[in-house]
Amino acid sequence: TTTSQDWAYCARPTSQSTSSCQVPSNWVSANATRWLSRHHECTWFGVLCGNARSSSEITRPRDERLSFLARSQFPAEGNVRTIDIHDTIPASTLPSELSFLSTLETLVLTSNSFSGTIPIGYIDGRLPNLFTLDVSVNSLAEAFPSTALNASSLLFLDVTKNRLSGSIGTEIGRLTNLRRLLTNNNRMTGSIPAEIGLLSSSLGILNLESNMHNGTLPPELGNLNLLTRMRLGSNTLTGTLPNEIYSLSDLEILSLDNNRFNGTISANLGNLVRLSELKLSQNQFSGTPPTGLSQLTNLQLMWAHLTQLTGSVPDEICAFVGTGSLEFVTADCAPPFNPAMSCSCCTTCCDRNTGSCFLQ
């Protein structure tokens, strides 16, 4: 831990403290202003202080990369509420000492060069007021400490675009207030735990794309009745789609492409009437396109290429092209003389034998 002897008094640097008081040379001048100076820490770049707020006062941000620097109306005194420093910090590890800031609500350290792993103290409940943890777009390369998850106050957890390994453990069910879970573009493995269904009263966005998750989808995903986006593409998930998936009536994006799913797709897909994006491509789905597709009047994109589907893309879907919102339709409608499927409205046709696709 850090003690008072470890700190250098940079307001009056001595020969012993001068080197410690140097702001990193690659920090732009605006970012360096006041850092390690005699000014109150609450005036430093990326730090916001004030009285703690309750979770009922926290709303979803419009942008996942919040910047509080322009919010000068907040008092620069009191307890540390926010640390938001991105595109700034040179190569280092995440400081475990931040877990001593018990009033911290928002910790955004995205797009830096952090390596190592996520300190357990960030997620084990030592920060009882933490609503947002964003360490995306760094170089974190160790195992995600899922067994330590116990931060019930978390609303937004984003570890996107690192090199994290490990799995999403059963402990994810403890984060009962979580609204966004973003772990995409890492190297995480293992199956999706059934306990994720315990987030039924909060989770709105789930993005586990571009990892190495395996196993079948748990039926408990169907409990997430507030879910609007579910991105599971580019993993090695297998099996058939559980019927419970088709009860997610608020779902707007369903991305299942580039996995190893098989079996037929239920006509109950038509229950997902809010869908704007449907990606089924590069799987082993069989049978014919479900008749329920005709009910998806809000669809803007449908990928059904490089599968084992046969038959025709329904005319009802094709009727949405040009007259509705549907702009992109792909299927295995190439080569033209012997296609695996017929499609009169596809914007791209693919040949499942060669994997080649052609704009129409």
C-alpha cells in the first residue's frame, strides 16, 4: 500500500522529488495542466470531485467515453467522484490504490497503454459507489478476475479491445444492477454461464463478440427481458438456439454470426419485432428460412450467408427492400446457375462451396 512517505511534495520540489514530479513527456500540455502541482487534486485533469450521488440519479450516458472536463459547474472540492483519463497515460499497470477511493463513481481509463490485469479491488465491492468501470482499448493481457466479481453497484462494465483471457464466471450473477456488459475483442474462453439470467431486471446490452467462448447458449438468456442488443458473433458457440431467445421482445440487434450453431431456426423469430439487425451467417443452421421473418418490419440488415439453409428468402422480406428500412440482405444465392438458395432481393450473394461473396 501507499504511505505518506511515498508521496513527493511537488509544490516545492526538492532534489529528491524533482524526478517524481515530472509529468510524462507524451502528455499533451492541456492534460498536464495542474497535475502533481500545489493545486488541489480535484482540479487536476480528468478528476471530478463532489458529493456522492445515489444510483437512482445515474442515467445512461449518451457516449460510453464520458468526458467530465467541461462540467465546470461541479464543485472542485470534496470526495473524488470521477476519474476520466483517456488517450493520455503511457505504458504502465492499473494502480490498485484506486480501490481506496470509496466515493469513486466513475472510473474511465480507456485508450491508454495499460498492461497486466484488472485489480481485484475495482470489482470486489471495495468501491461501493462505482457505477462505471471502463478500461477498454488498452493492453491488458492477463486473466479477467471473474471470481472476484462482487460490485453490485456497477451499471456499466467495459473491458473491450484488450487481450484478456479467462472466462465469465458464475459470479456475474452478483452484478444485479448491471446495464451494459462489454467484453468483446479479447481472448476470453469458456461457456456463457446460466447465472447471467439473474441480471433480468437490468441488463440492456450484452456484447461478447470476438472471443473464444464455447458451449451452448443457456436458456436463462431468455430471462433478460430488457435486452436490446445481444452480440455473440465470432466465437465457437455450438448447439441449437434455445426457444427462450425468441421471447426477448425488446431485442433490436441479434448477432450470432461466425459460430458453430446448428439446427433449424424457429418461426418464433417473428416475435422479435423490434429487430433491426439479424446476423445468422457462417453457422450450420439448416432447414428453410423461418416464416416469422415476414413479421420483422423494422429489419435493416439480414445476414444468412454461408449456412446450410435451403429454399428461398421469403418474398415478404424482399418486399421490405426499397419500400421499408431493409437495406442489406445476404444469402447463399451464388453461383447463378446452381445456387443453394434463391433470393430475388439480395444485395450480396455468396457461394457456400468457395466462401466467395459477390455484390449484386
